[in-house]
Amino acid sequence: MTGYKYTSWDNQLTVDHPEFYEGDSTGKFTPPLGTDWTDVIQLDWSQKGLQDYMINAMAFWVRLG
């Protein structure tokens, strides 16, 4: 899936849906793979819930015009 691959650490999804994020072996969020970026964390696009969440968010904005 293409699109946003990461969010900020203070995104509300980190609280409401931590399963939407990649984690290391201890379960801690991780930065985007292959980067040294410390200000963002990697989304886990294998999560069907994340895919549905993003589709619904995009549909909201499309309907809004």
C-alpha cells in the first residue's frame, strides 16, 4: 500500500490504535525503516484496521469536497 508511511510520535493513533505501528522486539515504536529519523514512527500497513481507517479518512475528505 502506498501513501503515508509514518506519523509523528504525538499522533492520537499511537494511543487509540498502537497496533497500527511497527514495533521492535520489545514492542516499542520504530522510526521508518532505513532512516535515522527520530521525529516520526513507522506505520504497519499489514494491519487491515489501519487500511480501513485511512480509507475512511480519505473518503471523509472526498465527500467534504
